[in-house]
Amino acid sequence: MSVAHCPGCQNRLTPDDPLGQKLECPRCRTLVTVGLKKSLPDAVGHADTLLQPLGQVAVLAAGSAHDPDAVPGYEMRGELGRGGMGVVYRARDTRLNREVALKMVLHTDASRATVARFWAEAEVMAAVKHPHVVQVYELGEHAGRPFMAMEFVSGGSLADRLTRGPLSPRETAELLAKVAEGVGAAHEAGIVHRDLKPGNIMLDAVGEPKVMDFGIAKRESHVMTQTNAMMGTPAYMAPEQAAAKAKFVGPPADVWALGVILYECMAGKRPFVDESVWVLLEKITTENSPALRMVVRGVSRDLDTIVSKCLSKEPEHRYATAAELAADLQRFVRGEPIAARRVGSAERLARWVRRKPTMAAAYGFSSLAVILALVVFVVFGFWREAENEAQLALAWT
């Protein structure tokens, strides 16, 4: 019997068949696979049992019987990530000799709803053809598990890039203009992403962005979510998403998320932050974001205006589609006048009144009461003064 140790906690493990076997450490729950590694100090031919994290698995031949996740025609090269519904592997297409990202449903006994969602995502991604959207190469099914072969993007995510610090305003505008173009192509196809965030924007080897993960996308002809379900990542949700009004979520919700990403790329933080998800959602729906120019020195008035338009509380006051946002960002990069205009104090007040009529009425009545009190006080003061002058005049006569 082979003996090995978990790379996560060094727990002693005794797999029955070391080569290619996958198992879960009972102590730390690390998923590992067993491979063979040559021991460099020892003589050639000596092999030690080695357990590796799944993200570092050895290359398995296409269709290998040692890996239940192997798909004929693809050579598995490691796990890129997994979620509640699926797992994504880095693989090589042996027929076309190219690297791909291979996404599969996680379990062979997945529910019908899970499989339906997987096919819905695949259908949506395949419908969007744009240089700044991850492309789908093949859809299929193997051993009862649907799979999707996608373009492999090697440069990491925008979230990874932001861990090294914020971008300059010009870098941000150039990058997000391309992202917005890709999202705009989805909008033209009747698709709303609903989960745009730096982690879903990949960068290729030369830094070109690619939008991915349409897992909760909304399509006009086919919606896989409940009417009033709350869908998305809280920090990037538009007010209408945060209020769980899914049926009212359209392209302007994606524009909001792009505005949050624009802000985060330059400021190094998001406009709305809180440890409590519910407090965060309340801020998104009720509070105005801090002006970007007050947070980041050197941001031009035009770029601040673009971000402010994206982060308007009412969808009708944002760009109608991501394509319109892309066009304005491109105008900014070229040094041309932008289409968006700044919102003055009077208009901001009018919008706030429309958004919060009850509170506005309360403030209005309070202000009116104060004004009336001041008027009464002043009039009474004049009357007392006139009364005193009249009494003095009588005294002198």
C-alpha cells in the first residue's frame, strides 16, 4: 500500500492506487491527486509517491482511464477553478493543438436545473462574437456530463492586476472602453451579463481584456432566474439588482457595474464598501457615491462625468447600453468632447426628490415650518418695536 502526505496539512494518506487517483484529505478537505515524481538525488528510475493539489495535476493523456474528468480529444493540464455548479480545467485540444479552458458540470448526477443552466450559459456565450468576449470553441457531452471548450486566456484577471495597485486614468479609460465594447456586443444580442466585476474580466498575454462567465446572464428570449431573485455580486450590483427587482434589470445594470469597475481601477477601492452585505446594499440603493475627483487627484472633469453618469441611481439616467459608454470613453481617450453632461445641483436635488418623495416632503414641511417661525419672529419683533415707539410718543405729548 502506498503512503503519502497531504500538501495542505501534511496528514498521512494511504491511497490504494497512487497514479492519477483523486481523493479528499479527511483533515483539511484539500482535494488532491496522486502522481509520480522522480526523486532528483536518487538514482534514475526511483519513484516517490507524491500528492499534488488539483490545480497542479500532472498532464494526463486524452481519454486516460486514470482521470474520470478526461474528455476524448482533450489533454487535461490542471484545474483552473471550480464553483458550486462546475469545474474549469486547463487543457490542450489534441486535434487542433491549442490550449483551451474546459468547463464541465461538476457531478454526473447534477440536477436538471443545473444542466439547464450550464447549457443556457453555453448558448449565451456562443451567441456573442466579439474580440473582447471569451469565445466558445465546442459544446458537447461526455459520460453524462456536459462540457464547453472555451478560449484560454493566460494573463490572469483584472482583479489579479488590481492587487498590484490602481491604474492611471488613461489606462483605465482605454481598458474599460474595450470591455464596454464586448459587453455592448452582448447587449446588441439581447443579453445582460448581470455579474460584471474585475474577476470576470480576463487579460491575455498582451493585456487585452476578455469578458467571461455569463452564468447568470439574462436573455430576452430565455431567462433562467426567478422574477424577483437577487442575482449578482453585491459590491457591483446596480440599485435595481440590490432591490431584488430582477425583471427590471437591463443593460443599464451592466453599465452601473462598469462604472464601479472604472471607479475601482482608478481609486483602488469601490465607491460603496461595508462589511455587512445588507448595509452595503442599502448604501447602493440610497447613498450617492463619493465624487471620483475628490478621491483621486488628477482625474479630469470629463472622466469624472462619465463615471458619475454610470453610477446614476435611476437606470434611465445612465448610458442606455455599454456601447454608448464605450463610445464616450473612446472620445475621452482621443481628446474629443464627450456626450455626457455634468449634472448641476438643481437637477441633483430634483432627482433626489423624485427618488425619495416622502423624505423630501418631510424635509420640505420641516423647512417650511422653520421659515414660518422665522417670519412670525421677525414680524413680532417689528410689531413690538412699533408698539414701543408709539408708547414713547404718547409719553412726550
